[in-house]
Amino acid sequence: MRTCCFSRVLLWSCIFHAIQTTPSPKRTNKHSQGERITGMSEHDGKTLHRAKRGWMWNQFFLLEEYTGPDTQYVGKLHTDQDKGDGNLKYILTGDGAGSLFVIDENTGDIHAAKKLDREEKSLYVLRAKAIDRKTGRQVEPESEFIIKIHDINDNEPKFTKDVYTATVPEMSAVGTSVLRVTATDADDANYGNSAKVVYSILQGQPYFSVDPETGIIRTALPDMSRENREQYQVVIQAKDMGGQMGGLSGTTTVNITLTDVNDNPPRFPQSTYQFSSPESAQPGTPLGRIKANDPDLGENAETEYSISSGDGSDMFDIITDKDTQEGIITVKKHLDFENNMLYTLKVEATNTHPDPRFLQLGPFKDTALVKISVEDTDEPPVFSRPWYLMEVDEDAKEGSIIGHVVAQDPDRANNPIKYSVDRHTDLDRIFNIYSGNGSLFISKPLDREETPWHNITVIATEINNPKQSSQIPVFIRILDINDHAPEFAKYYETFVCENAKAGQLIQTVSAVDKDEPARGHRFFFEVVPESVAQPNFSIVDNKDNTAGILTRRNGYSRSKASTYLLPIIIFDNDYPIQSSTGTLTIRVCACDSRGNMQSCSAEALFLPAGLSTGALVAILLCIIILLVLVVLFTALKKQRKKEPLIISKDDVRDNVVTYNDEGGGEEDTQAFDIGTLRNPEAREESKMRRDVIPEPIFQIRRTAPLWENIDVQDFIHRRLKENDSDPAAPPYDSLATYAYEGNDSIANSLSSLESLTTEANQDYDYLSDWGPRFKKLADMYGGEDSDRDL
């Protein structure tokens, strides 16, 4: 036990149970020299002498996690002024005072009231003092000391994660670093081996190993293949006390996944593939899929397909489906069963991202044979050309053949073909075709100036199978024939001044022609031979399809001739030569000194000087208004209708006259005498129409009398024919009724009035069974029987 002395009067004794006390550095305070302080020391009875007064405190250690039956004793405070009479009181303050550390105020003994944990707090600073109970005065100044908690191995190592996840490429070399795990120990690393951690592997051998000091996990086997095994679970242990027996330990799990590398080439599962295609398959039509298997993943399994050789390399193509890594075989060109029925292709599958580290394993590609058989189908006719161009002169005669189209059945059957023109492309039916040989001919006259091109469609159809047909465009160019004469380009308003001089140019004329000669237009102008001797005007051909009109004398007079007519012959240079005569009207006008026209009307010479232009316009308007009124009056008078003699709601203006006279039946011989019909001589004279006022415009033609005893039906037919051919008949329809019923029926009369069955033989009781609708009829007939029975 070591005693700590603090002052001239106070002696602190800190006694620790089973713990050696470590003295602290010495601190001094200024006191009077020669003072004598006594206390307990290692040598009982010795007196300690100090040269001057000073403070001294110690650093003490206390075991953590004390589990003894009593409280843990820390030490004892004592002063030489304590006479043991209980007048002094010891007080402890600072970290944990009163809760963790308690002091006996009478004896100064300090105890730890609770179990301490160094990992929670490793250092406590306390202050102690002694006071007089009576006066409350400190007998010594307050002194400070430190208590350190001594560590024991009570914490196991703990990893930073419960579960680690790591990846490493497959086929990695031995010793390739995978992951570093870290475990920490809460114990004091500066005291013993409580916090010294050593790593070891409990699960995952022989594939992986761990560095005992750093915790780095490495591969332990070469050429680990992901395709064989992808997932590994490794258990790592961390143990303190340097891994010695009795140390505490903790574990963690590491899930290691082997990532893929391109270490496998693609391989076809079979060496030969069979496909078929109809010969009618269009380019781009897929025929089938092939796939080379690659156990790698992602871009390491990406495969590119190509056709390396074969007789069908020009007819077929193969494309790669990036989603499924399959090769799709498609048609590249049109197939022909009659030309080739079987094709062979050599298809190659190659990795697009080979790994140079594994090229020594072999070529990263594979090949397979693909055989494609072509199936025969009934194909439509095929024309010898994709389109036809034909030319024909516009003066070609109807029925002239302008060209031929040729089509044939590509099938082996070589079915006969018929030709026709699609009328939607030839609505005017100008062209036609011989269905047997495909010769196109003209059906109507042609006119290049109206339509220079005709675009029609010809259809070729198999006779045995009309569903098989094909179309071809035919372009027909109409060649020009010189069939139009040239004419003036426009209407020319030509005038000559009264004061014109001889040889003066008064007009330049040009011509146009609807034809289009290959060498271009060339027109010539001449005066009509009868007018060559005309002394008034002459014409000069400018050799550029124009001509100039020149005067031949000096001065012209409107009073003598206000207008001159100059006929000009225009002809072209094509074959056959076409010409026309155009007449140029030349007016004589008054002009100023510069040749500007002022007036061309001859009447202007005789108009009074005071009559203005406005007055002339007003007079002209009045004349026009009067003419319009006369025309309107005449039109209204002509459109006035004649009043009919019969004005009735039954008059429908179709000459049907209704008398509302009901006949008297078959026995009424007074209403109508049919004998009149049988006696044409006795019929009345033709009567005028009664619905309009008769006008003696047409002379009624009397017909010759008919022979006696003519049949009524023949009579009606003859009269009908006469009315149809009568030029004096009204210009609108009329209805003539003869009331002729025709010959007797072979079925005799259907009327019950003439039935041979007597009334006594009739039984009308069945009318009662027909329901309430026939009740009245049943009562009428049934009632009569009842009356007779009575």
C-alpha cells in the first residue's frame, strides 16, 4: 500500500485492492519551508521531510466488469487532522461521484457502486476535500485525482457488414484479389492482445483463401468456370487475442459471384438445316431461324451470322436478331422453281467481341449447312419487258396495229394467255388489243394536238386460272402529221393614217400552227393573187415567221374608204404543205403629226361640232333601254297561255276527262251501245277537244270506211294505229277509252251470281267459325236459312 501526502495537515491515503498504484508526476505549491508532514509509507515509522509545501496526486486503475459479491474497493482518503472524533467530513465530487463512486464521509473509504465498462468510459476525474462539520470550513484545499478503467477481453470482433457481396471474373489466376473484409474489436488495443484480430476462412475452401492479417479474400483455384458454377458462399472468422485459445470471435458471410468472360465460342447444335420457300416469295421474306449456342452472357455471347459460300449466296441473305442472337434467313432475289429447285448455303456464326486471352482455345466461330428447297406455285404471266413504248402517226387508220405485247406463263404447264386493256386507263376506248396475240390496234381516230400521249395498261390473264393475271404499262406516243394550217397568232387591229406615206410599215403579223414539225416551224406570207395588183398595200416576208404590211401610196381618205380588207395567204414548209388565208382589216384613221391615232370613225366627220362625248353616251344608253323594253314585252306576250275551257281540280293537263258516270252493269244496254263499235259507219264524226279552245290549225283527216262485221279488237288496234300516225294529232298525250273487255275466259265467269250451284246447295254455317269479324256475314246468310225453316 502506498500513501499519498498532500499538505502540512492532510494526508490522503488511496488504498487499492489487488491493484498496484502508479504515482503521478509531482506538482508543488509554494508553502513555508520547514513544515513537517507525516503519513503511511512502505516503511512504517519513518518520518517524511519536505523542503517546501506542494501537491501530489496519483493515477489509479480499476478493473472493468467487476463481478465480485461486494462492491469494488477503490481507496481511502485521510488527513492528519482527523482525530477519529468524527469532526471531519470527507466529500467526493467529479465524474460519477455519488452514482458510480461513493465515499464514506466519516472514514474516507471510496468504493465503486456499479460495474464499470471501459468501452463506455475509460477515464474518470474526481475531486476530494475534508471539511469541519461544526464550522463547515475546509481543513484542506480541494485535491484532484484520476481513475482509469483497466480493460479486460470482453468484446468479440465485429465485421463492418453482416453480409458482403463481391464479384470476380471467371478463369482468374490464383491469388486474384476478390474483397477485403474488416473486423473491429472494442477492447483496448494498447493493453494486451484483447483487440488483436486474426482472420481465417471457415467455409469456401478450396476455392478461396483469406489473408489472416489484412482480411483480403483471394482466389485459390485456377480456371474457375462460371458456366460450371456461378455462385459461392464464403464464411470468414475474425478472432481476437491473436487467434489464441480463449479469444473471442465473430463471423461474416461473403457471397461471391463469378462474372462472365468470353471464353466459349458459338456452336451450332446441328450441322445441317432444311428449309423450303415458295417461288412466289417476295424479297425480304423470312424463311427460318438458326441459332449457334454460346454459354457466355451479354456481349460475350453476341454472334454475327453470315453466308460464307454456297450456290444460293446471291439468292438468299441472313440477318442477325440482336434480341435472340438468332440468324434469320431471308429471300434476297425472286426465286424460280423452273430454274433451280434446291440451294445450298454455308452459314458462319462468329463472336463479335472475342477476348484475346482465350484465343488459344480455338477459333471463336462455327459453320453449318443450310439447304433450301424451292416449291412450285402457280405464278401469274410474266411480260417480256417491264414497260412498252409505242409510236403511231396521228393519221393512222382505225384498225391499224401499233405494236405487240408478249407475256408467258412461267410455270411448267405454260398455260395459254389472253390479253385485255384496262378500261380504267382508256375510258374513251381509243385502243384495243387482240386477246390471242397481244397486238394493240386503234379503235378511234387520233389527234396529237388534243392528246399527244396515251398511257394505258394491258392485262395478261391465264385462261385456265383467271385469278393469275399481271399488268404492264404501255406508253403510246402520237407522232405529229402536218394536218393543221397556220393562222394568224392573234386578231390584229390595224389602221393607216390618212397622211401616211408610201412604203410606211403599219403592221407586223405572225402566225401559229398546232402542229409540231421536227425541224421547227417556218411560215411564209403572200398576198392573195387577186389582190397583187392592189395599189393600196403590200406585204413583205421577214423570213422569221413574221411579215410586214406596207403602204403603197401617199394619203388615204376616210370619206372615200374607211376600211380596207387585205387577204393574206399563210403556208408552212412541212409535208404536205398546209395553208390558210387570213384577212387583215385595215381602218383609215385621222392621226396627228407624230402618227398617233385620233379618230377612225367615218361618221365623226359629219357630227355637229357642239355634240360632246357625254351626250353621245346618254343617247346610246337610251337606245339600249328602249330595245330591252321591247324585247321583254315581246317575250311576255309570247309566253301568255290560252285559257282552257275546262277549269277543274280534275284537270291534270293530260287530256283525261272524267265524267264520274257509273255504268249500269252487264244488263244495262241503254248506257252504251256496242253496236256502234261494230258499225264504223254509224260512229260519230271526229269531235274537237273539249279542254281547250279549238283552233282550225290542222285539217282533220277522214279515214276510209271499214268493212262490215269487223271484230272489235281489230277495230281498236286500227284506230290506235291511225291516231299514232296522224300528223294532225295534238302534240301531247290523250287518253281514248273503248271499254273493251276482250274475249271470253276459258275458265268461264268467276262471279257467284252466275254460279250453277243453287242457293239451296250452299252451306254457310262455316262462317260462324271464322270469328267475330265474319259475324255480320254469318248472320246474313244463316238468318235466311232460319227464316226458310220457319
